[in-house]
Amino acid sequence: MTFAIIVHGGAGAVAPQSLDARKQGCRAAAEAGHVILKRGGNALDAVEAAAVVLENNPLFNAGKGSTLNCEGRVETDAAVMDGATLRAGAVAAVSGIRNPIRLARKVMEASPHILLAGAGAARFAREQGIELCDPAELVVPAQQQHWQREHGTVGAVALDAHGHLAAATSTGGIFNKLPGRVGDTPLIGCGTYADGCAAVSCTGKGEDIIRVTLARHAAWLLEQGVEAGAAAEQAMRHFAKRTHSQAGIILVDRGGHVGYAHNTPNMPICGLTPEGRLLWEA
Ligand code: GLY
């Protein structure tokens, strides 16, 4: 059986001096997932591991390095989805969680729910032994904030050697958002989706991604037999035509074919194809 993984570091405009570091960050994340897939591990573990690497890297708008809301605080959203079972877990508007993607997975595996938000999600995190942190620890130096305004969300999608697909997406959201604002990332079918045909992760302005349920739209194209690269392009064209907005998308199908597209100046990605070939884009 084949396997594949592709990760993104967010669609937007990237400070030229940080482009190489972002590419390296995406590569480290893809490799973290690839190691798991190579030894026969499952896609869910791979996408979680990749997302954790990106959340821990302050260059990206997720976990440490998340953008700030209008009160100068970090509130994060994250989701995981297991394509084999259609189980999903997500958290929205949570503070003081070092790795929101781990909490999203806990929601999937240790609660009867799919999405927990705010104070209830934080309480669940404490009960489940998820690593907490001082919210201030997730805030990076102010000089980075200009670029964080334009650059958002991280994600990973994978196919494992057992033929299972999974998706993970994590974000600090959009700059200057209202407290309590929730974007596309934790909404299943909007920023994150996986089933038996596809795993998809999106990045961009959540309000517009939600309007077209972008992740589910791309998965539907794959279900109809559209090739992975063409499905990503078609989904982005549909998004741009309907919303006149900007976003990016990565996806993988059940054959391990990866696709990506964006209509923003940059979207750092790293993908490892079934043949082990490395894909780059900045
Ligand atoms: N795509 C991330 C957000 O809008 O929150």
C-alpha cells in the first residue's frame, strides 16, 4: 500500500525574509508525519504530529505565534477528522492550550461531541490532562504581528498504508477578530474534512470559506473522479468566483495523489508523494 502526506503553513503574504524558514518549518512538519506513515502508523497520528510541529513554530499562525484578537489575546481553533470512520473533533475560541490540535483529537476520542468551545473546552482540557500554558506564552514579539495579519492557519492531510485518510487544521484565526469569533478551521466541511475519498485542509478568510463549505466541496470533486490537482484548482476557482476572496487548499485522495492550490501571494507547503518525492511551493 502507498502513503502520502502534504502540509501547509497558511495562505497569505509572507515576509520575504521568513520564506525559507517557513518552508523549512513545513518540511519539518511533513517529515514528522512521514516518519509515522513510513513505519505503518495511521494517518490521524501523522496529521496530528505534523500540526503539532507547526503549532510549536512561532512563524505560523497556530498555537505559539497565533494572531491576536482585538483585545490583544490569542484564541485558537483546531480540528481533526478521521476519514475511515467520519469521526471528528474540534475546538473553538480556546485560550491557554499549547497544542489545540491535541485537544481537538481528545474531543473526538474522549467526548460524545464534535466541537467544544471557549470555557467548556478549557475545562475539558484540564480534565483530560491536555498541556495548558499561560496564554501570554503563545504571543510572539510584536514585530511579527504585521505579517501574521496576512498569513493564517496550518494544516496537514495524509493517507496511510492501510488506506485511511485524515485531516488536521489549526489556527489563531484572523487579526483583530472579535473575542469569541470562530472561523472555518473547526467547522467540519468548511476548513477541515476527511472521508473515504479525500482529506482536505483549507486556509484563508474563514468567513468566506464557510460560505462555500470549501473542504467538502473539494472532497465532492474527488468523489466525482476529478484528479487531485484539478480538484484543488477547481475548488479554488469555485471559491474565488463565489466569494471574490482569497484562500488556499491542500488535499490527498485515496490513491495518495496530492493536490494544492491558492490565490494568495504565498502558501508554503511541503508534500511527500507516494514515491517519496518532495513538493515545494512558496
Ligand atoms: N482560516 C482561518 C480563519 O479564518 O480563522
